[in-house]
Amino acid sequence: MDLDSIIDDIANRADDFLVEKSDRKEARAAIAGLIAADYPQLAAKDRPRVVSGVMAILEEEDFFGTEFAGDSWNDRDDEPEAG
């Protein structure tokens, strides 16, 4: 069984089955569930690789959007206060 083909197949369907998954932990669980349902013959040792492969593609495509990092106050112009 070609794991790369399975990874591509699942990643291509992510928009359909990850619609309501708000975070990466939920996405990983949903991917694992999809693997169990659609690819029951896949060896248990290969399943984590498929999940990781799909997540890597989704991250590369910015599927989950960007998360806030940093201090929004640092983004403003630092003008001296009139005093």
C-alpha cells in the first residue's frame, strides 16, 4: 500500500471532513478516525505516519490559519507622548 497516495487522498478531502475541527488535536483525531474507516487494512505502525503526513500538508497549506503570536502593542508606532 502506497502511504503517500493515502496521505494525498486524505489531505485533498480535508475541507470536507475537518469543517468543524477548530484545532490541531481535533484534526489529528478526525484524520485517525478517517484512516480507520476508509483504510482498515492499513497497518497500525503506518497510521501515525499517515496522520503526520496529512498534518504536514495541512500546515504547509495554512489550513488552520495563523495563530496570534507576540504582543499587539508592539505593532503600533512608538511616538513619544506629548507631555
